[in-house]
Amino acid sequence: MGESLPDAGLNPASGTAGPDGATLHVPALCRTPAVTPARPRRLLIVFHSQSGRTARLAAAVAAGARECGGIETLLRRAPEAGLDDLLGCDGLLLGTPENFGYMSGLLKDFFDRTYYPAEGRTVGLPYAVFVSCGNDGSGAVREIGRIARGYGWKEVAEALIVRGEPDDEALQRAHELGAALAAGLELGIF
Ligand SMILES: Cc1cc2nc3c(=O)[nH]c(=O)nc-3n(C[C@H](O)[C@H](O)[C@H](O)COP(=O)(O)O)c2cc1C
């Protein structure tokens, strides 16, 4: 004998009474869930910057994300970001300078501190990366990608690599990256 569960509005077998009293069957994905989320969806931006370039990109990313009113955006320097921030977010943007063909030590430290406590708890988290570098950037992107695969995250935008001093175009692209992640979260497309 099966237990009777409340219909949260997502059961394709359930229906709504039509004008003539007949039952209308509405496709599940078109229907508004009866239960609304307890809090707005949250985008976490974790970054490190030694000489300020990645910080400027992070500010532009955050400004783009904040244009999306329905999303809460948290901007955290890597040493100040922790497990609670990670477990409490619905999307993640990671920013780093490239150092010695890798991410910065402090972004790596964020991963070191959260990897095992978060294991299995952030699978499917949508994320993207932005990197400031002198002339390459690919090593940082590649190595963050390897770690992200370990967490089970899903890359939802191409990495933004900015070589040298971020100019207006680079800041605009960073702004667009933040806006894209926020819009995707708000619309629930990730
Ligand atoms: C210790 C160190 C190592 C670096 N290694 C690389 C590197 O491997 N590839 C690269 O393209 N740039 C490298 N750079 C340059 C930085 O990535 C670049 O200056 C970046 O824009 C700095 O970002 P920030 O201002 O956010 O610290 C290195 C810089 C430092 C200080």
C-alpha cells in the first residue's frame, strides 16, 4: 500500500479543473511549483588577487550579476570564503591570477579547505572561471577544471582569460559573465 504524498504541482498525472469542469492535464515543466524557494538563489564569487587585476574583474563580474535583481550575489576573497558559503550557493564564479601556470595559492587553499567537507554535497553546481594573467592563463583554467570535476561541478560558461591590465572591453566581458550566470540561475536553466 503506497503512502499518499502531497501534490507539489509537479505531478504530471494530476490535473486542474477546466472551465467546463473537465480535467486539464498540464505538462509538468510548464507548471509553477506550489512550493516557492525559501530564499533567492545565490551566486557566490570567490577570487584572489595579489596586485588588483583579478579584483577589478571580480568587481565587474559582481556588478553584472547584481543587475539581475532576483539573485543574491556574494563576493568573497578566497581566504574569507568557506564551506558554509559553498554549501549555501546555487552557482559559483571563481577568479584567480595565473601563478606559475596554476591558480593562485589562496584559491587552491579554498579548495583544500572545502573539498572533503563538501564531498558529494555540491554535485552539479554550475560554475565558471575568470583568470587574469601576464600572457597565458590556460594552466589556471585547466587545473581549476580538474578540481571542479572532482567536486562534480558543471561548467556553464567558457572561461574568461584576460591578459595584462584589464581594459574596458575586458571589464565589459567580465560584467557579461556575471550577468549570464545570474540570469541562468534566475531562469533556472542550469
Ligand atoms: C609569482 C607570479 C607568477 C606568475 N605566473 C604567471 C604565469 O604562469 N602565467 C602568466 O600568464 N602570468 C603569470 N603571472 C602574471 C600574473 O598572472 C598577472 O600579473 C596577473 O594579472 C596578476 O593578477 P592580480 O593583479 O590579480 O594579482 C605571474 C605573476 C606572479 C606574481
